Amino acid sequence: MHGGAGALTPDLAGSEPRDWLLLLKPRVVLLVVYTSAVGLVIAPEPIHPVLGAIALLAIALGAGASGALNMWYDRDIDAVMRRTAGRPVPAGRIAPADAAAFGLALAVFSVVLIGLAANWLAAAILAFSIFFYVVVYTMGLKRRTAQNIVIGGAAGAFPPVIGWAAATGSIDLAPLVLFLIVFLWTPPHFWSLALFAHADYARAGVPMLPVVAGARATRRQIAVYTVLLLASSLAPVALGFAGLLYGAAALVLGALFLRHAWAVLNDAQDETGRSLSGDRPARAAFRFSITYLFALFGALALDHALGGMAWLMP
Amino acid sequence: MAHAVSERQHQATPRGEAHDPQAVEIVAHLTRAQSEDLARRRRVRNRALGLVLVGLVALFFALSVSRLADVGDPQKWSRPGAIAPSR
């Protein structure tokens, strides 16, 4: 509820445009648009720039629709988690039914828009990714299993595939490798967050890995997935659709991520595995994971633009 | 802060209009500051909605023009019975 001298009851106060924007999870949307733009840029067939921009807008709206439907469904657990209690629905600034209607309308609009601007294969994948995030992850997995974000991570891995499909009208090995990279990036990213926010998750009854299996097991899993991520990030070079520039960037970024994972694994902890440093390494790993994905995909796009630095070869 | 919101049946129906026994009148007793805040929020929402509508017009105009520009050389497909290729 709004505070201050001019406070109104929720029904009378209503929302502001900013609340509807927050409902779309803008920071997640930014990452989604970025990875899908890279998928679109490295595709072998060019797309009309305006149609490409509209396709990216549609992907952004689809991701935003998923966020809105997620906030509608999770309003009960969002209300008890400190990190999410201020979101528009649990805070009472947007009525749950309005959030659901907004999310559904935006989801349909985004799918039709990308179908008209690009092709119906991209539209079908976008529709499936929204379904996967909302129904499979949010409604099915999130409250039931500690593997929620491992399987649910697939939803966030679709954008580069959609970008590629928007440009080419097909799916190839390259976008599937990008899918794999984002898929393997998701667990260390979210489990780092869950390590220092596990009290929130425990209070809400969400079975995140640190809540169910403990911090020690989570740190081991972060290390395992980071190694797998490093290996998968080199696949574009091995498969020949990325060159030296990307390969060097993937190695350096992977080594830095491994160092963070190592620091998380060796964090000072008590006999139950609880961090004695306030989960400082996990916080650093979480922040770095975002930089990692931006830099890795940026290197791939740059590598593609420069022709893989083939001009450096004799 | 508590606010008095009263609902009461219409006492009188203007001559010539059909009487609607279900009709209610909602009267919110707001302070001046609250009224101004409510009006400001409405104004911001209306402007945002206006921008969205203008954006939609621009979006579909750009989409249509770009699709027309993206159909390639009409010489290659504009023969009887042919349609513009689409991806």
C-alpha cells in the first residue's frame, strides 16, 4: 500500500505506469533481448533491420508477459520473501486478476507480432518458451523440486534460438549450442543467489537446493555446473561457427567464473555448511555470472562481425 | 488512513429516464491532497496509454512497410497465380 500523507486505499490509488513496467521484470527482459539479439546477429541469413528490431521487441514482450504471469501466480510467496515483497502485486498496487490479464494479453500479442514480423517458427518457439516458463517452471517445478531452476532454466535458454529462427526460419546446431550454454549457466547463477537468499526461500517454502540439500551440496553443484559451462562455451569454436576471438574470450571468462566457483566452494563455513563470511563469495559469483553471460555473448557477436579474426591467420 | 466510501441508492430519477433500482452512486470522501493525487495518477496513466496507442500505430505501420520492402524483386514472383514469398 502507498504510504505518505496523500496515501489512498489500493482501489482508489491504482497503479502507475512504472508498476506495469516492473511487472515485466525489466532486468530479466534485458538479458533475454541481449541473448536473442546475438542469436539473430550470428544467423547466416540477414533479416530486414526493422523486422529484426520488431522481432526483438516481440521477444522482449513475450519475456515480459512470462514475468507478469509469474508474478501473478507467485504473489503468495513473493509477499513473504523480503527480496520480492515490494513487487506490484504483493504490494497491492496491481490487482492479481489485472496482472494475469495483462500477462496473457501481452503473451498473445508478442507471439502474433513475431509471427507477422519474422515467421511462425519463431512464433511457435516463443509461445512454447512462455508456456514452459509459466506452466512448467512456475506452476509445476518451482514449488516441488530442488531441480526447479535446472529444468526451468530451459525457458531462459530459448531466446538465442528464437533470434536465430526469426532470421533464418529454421533451427540449426549453432543456436542449440547457445541454448546449451545459457541452460548450463542458469544453475550456478541462481544457486549463487539462493545461497545468500536461502532464508527468504525457506520462509516461502520454495525448495531451492540450499534449503533442501544444504549449502555445502549447493557449493559443489555450482562448481560442477561451472566446469560444464566452461566446456560447453568452447563448443562454438570446436564446431566451427566461432573463431579465435570468441575462443580466447570464452577461456578467460570461463577461468574467471571457475575462480569464483572455487571461492564459493572454499568459503569459510561452519559444520552445517553455513557461510561465516556472509556468503561474500556467492554474492560475487552471482554478480559475475551476469557479466559473464553479457561478455560471452558479446564476444560471439563481435567475433562474428570481425569474421572470427580470420584476417590474423597466415 | 481510513476513507469513507458510501454507496447509496439513487433517491430520485430525473424525469424522462427509466428508473433503475440497481443503480448505485459511489461517493468517495477524499481530502484535497488525495483528490489531487488521484487526478495526477489518472493523468499519468492516460498519457501512458496514449503513448502505447501511438506506438502501436507506428509499430504496425513500420511492420507493413518493411514487409512490403522485404518481398524481394517483384519481377521474380509477380506472375499470374504467384504470391509474394514469405520466410
